[in-house]
Amino acid sequence: MGPQVQEKLRYLFRGKGRCFARPEVNSPRARDENDSPSDTNDTDTDYDTASEGQGYESDEFDRLLTRLQSLEAEEHPSGSADPPDAASKHWSAECEVRDWLKVRGPNYLRDRRKQAPAPAVMECVKVDVFSFDDGPCANVANARPESWLNRQRAARTDASASGRDEPWTFVFQFMNPGPPHVSIALYFRPAGRHAGRSLRDLLDAEGESPFGRALRRFVRGDRKERDARFKMVIALMEAPWALRQTVPRRPVILGKKFALSYHEGADYFAVDLDLSSSKFAERVYRSLKWCSKHSVEEIVLMIEPHTDDELPEAVLGAARLSKVGDETPRRLPPLRTT
């Protein structure tokens, strides 16, 4: 996407095309939101970012531009066309998280109060849905050449030649039991003013902010530290009654319920959730797998703050999955070993 196209987009964004209006700090709506009490029984969310006030329009433009560039690269990676992707119509980065989620407020460890979330620090840029007959695929984003991350790497020859750090990608994978073994991998990249940054640049920019501290301690921590912090909330927006009864809308520290594995490289960090590591969860999955085709859910990922200097809590990333059925996954053959 050339500079002229970007300037035209920016012009439209500032004019009639601007659709990301935010209430002014002193507006009645903003005052009403600030004066309303927090519901301590609700689930989590809120974190002040640099997208407040005057910087918000710029951040939202950067977020939109990043998404458009991601789609452009996905359609034209180094001039070669990708195979048809059936998963593209089953996910979205647009979520209604602010309508239902609460996060830990700045004094949560003392008053247990929660507040509405700020925009997620990272944006979902792609979801891969694969299936494997030969067994689950750990670290799918890095291990499989068909993954979105590896296709982005192949398309970034110009950026690599320039010597710039690669954009950082956070990957979360659901590893569902089979056969066939279904992989749902969600890819997130820094959004707003952080768009296109490497992990090093992101941590430098966040410095000693609450989110920066939590992220640094998570990615540099050991397995015990990571397992105790990585949190997910699922909200079923549409779903059969049977599924609603088994998936409550509350935060879960995944490392306490499932076996998580962590993978990292210069340009990515991945968390794999092995659903079969919980026999109860596996039984529920096999019994209610049919519900997925009739369900719409929003998935929110967070790093739980454990100290005052990590509060208020931030939303790491969020994505919406919609009616993922048996026909959705792209079936991949076993990897050839040499």
C-alpha cells in the first residue's frame, strides 16, 4: 500500500469517513460512564492507553491501516496466491467486548473494583483453522509452512533486507482432540501507535506502564509464572442452550485447568492450549462439538496483574469466532521429515 493511498485514507478518515468517534472526557456520556459503580461480580477489563483524548483518532487510523496492510499482504504474498481460505468468513477482529467485559481497576487488590476495558493492546489479524489426521500439531504457527505467520515471513523479503526488526506476533492455539485433530490459531499484532513494532520496541515504548510490566514479566518468566497469569474469557454471543450451560462467562486462568505449552522466536510468542489435557473438557468437547457450527463467541486474552504496579488490567487481544463447523478446517497432510 503506497504512501499516496495511505494519505487518501487518512484524509477520508479525518472527514466524513471518520467513524471511530469517542466521547469527550467532559461529555455527559463520559461523565455517566465514570460515575457508574463497578460491578465486582462481573468479569474483567480496563486499561488506559495512549489512545485516550486527542491521540485516539490517530491510533484508530493506525489500527485500520495495519488491518488493511495485513489483508493486502495476505492476498498478494510475494506475488503468489494463497489457496482458498474457508476460515476467513468465520472470524472477525470486531468485538463487542466493552459491552460485556470488566477488568481489574487500578486499586483492585484493595477494593476489588472492576471497570470497562480500553481498546485491546493487540489486534487479531488472522485466524487459521487446520485439521490433521496424524495427530495434533504443536507450535503450528512456526511448524507449518501453510500458517499465516510463515506466509507473512515469506512475503517480507523487502523488510528483511532493510534490516528492520520483524513485527511481533502473539499466537494462541486451541488444540482440539481428534481425529481429526483441529487447530484454531489466533494471531495478534500490536495495534494503534504500536502497530508494526517488534517485541523489543513494544516493551521499550510501554516502558514502566502497567501493561508493559505485566507483559515483560510474562514473556520473560518461567512456566510457573506464565501458567499463573495467562487468562481467557469466552462470551457466547449466540449458542445452543446446552453449550451455554457448560461455558460460563467468567475469566479462567488456563494454566490451572489445562496443559499449556509456550514457544517463542525472534518475531513471535505462542501459547498452545491442549484441550485433551483435561478429561472433563475433552468429554464436553466431544459431546457438544456439533454446537460450534451454531455458535458465535468472543474470546478475550489477558495477562493477569498480580501487583499494584501492573494495574489497571489490560486486554491483550480479542477475536470473534463464528459458526466454525466440520467443513471449516483446511486439511493438511503430515509434514515430510528429511
